Amino acid sequence: MTPFSWDHFIAMGGYAAYVWPSFALFFIVLIADYLSPGFRRRRQLRELRGRMARQAARQQRNPSVP
């Protein structure tokens, strides 16, 4: 058994050009998948606040309409 070598590990047996970009892409997708619900929630809350503000403004102009 050969001793551990970081150079050999980083080279991935000659396949480093394929392995490391695939790891990077995997982690980018994983992070995007983790963050997207928070961004979506903030956008929906912002849209809902806008709708509520428009509805309140409409009701102030026309108090007889429910």
C-alpha cells in the first residue's frame, strides 16, 4: 500500500479535469436548491404586501365597496 499523497488525491488518477468541475457544479446546485425557497418566500411576501396596500388604497377611495 502506498502512503497518502495530496498531489495524487488532487490529480484523481488523471481524471481531475472531470471530477473537480462535477463536484463544483454539484455544490452550486445544492446551494441554489437550499437558498431558492427563501428567495421565493421573500418575493411572494413582497407581492402580497403590494396587493394588500393596493387593496387598502382602493378601500380608502371607495369605502362603500367591501
